[in-house]
Amino acid sequence: IDELSFDDMIDVLEELPANVVDKILEKTTKEERKLINTFLNYPETSAGSLMTPDYISLRRDMNVAEALRHIKEEGMDRETVYTCYVKDAGRKLVGIVSLRNLVISDGHTLVEDLMNEDIIHVNVLDDQEYVSDLFKKYGFLAIPVADNEDRLVGIITVDDILDVIDEETTEDFHKMAGVAVSTEEYLD
């Protein structure tokens, strides 16, 4: 379990019997247990169930040199470093900045001068089909996920949404071909 990324660990835990999950949770710290339980309680087809809390977050008052140092320190433990998420003191998502923009900018430039404030994000309770439509429409590599108070709580990466896109496409194809499972009784 320790070797899995957080979102993959949640997927495994969802498939295990409750008594096994309880035994695993006994071996975790209080903070980890709280985070795991939060993720396990999201509806199965929601954005919250697909997301990972492993992302790079920056402060708007950081300069580029500080941001790059932070990325080097934290990056190996994060799902992706290509897009960094800028949060305010209340954890509210206020912008995004690409690694590319950080790398090519002067070290004294502030993150807030580089960040894009026009952000498309989803809510933890948004349906996974809506999320997959956003990925297809905009070609995202990752999309931020916020709670009901617009606090950034995770991201969904393209590799996590590919399975959903595949499932939705297969389901749509079956419906169009008339091979969807029927819940009605056959006539005698």
C-alpha cells in the first residue's frame, strides 16, 4: 500500500472488505486516516473519488526562484509538476502557473505576475462524466478539484480520467447499438 500513489491506494481500499480496510487504517497516522476516510466517503462516480491530493501548490507572493526551489523539494512526491496551483492563505485556488513559465522567467518575478487567474476547476461532487467532458473539450493534463468552499483539495490527472472516458464511451456505444442490459422482463 505504501508504494502506491494516493489515488491508486484509495482505489485499492475501495475494493477491499471493510474489516481489512479497518486493519490497514489502524496502522496509519491520525492525519493520514482522516484524509483516507475523506476520500473514501466521496460518491463512487464523483470527481472527489478520482482526485489525488498530490499536487504542487505555490503562494502568489513567492518569486520564481523560491517557487522552483519548492518544486525541486516537493516534486518527487507529487503526481505532476507541469502545472502548479496558486492558493491564498485560506487554501482557495486563485491561479495556476505552468512549469514552463516558471523556468523561462527571471528569478525575481513574482508568481502572481505569471499566474493565470481564469481557472476551470471542478467540485468534489461533480459527476465523473462532466469531468471527462472537460478533459476532452480542453485537452487538460490535469484539472483542479475544489470543495464547496472553493478550497483546492486535489487534482485529477489525465491518466485517472482515461478509464472513465473509456467506460463512458463503451456505455454510449452499447446504448446506440441496443445492447445495453435491460431491466425489463422478456415477453413470453
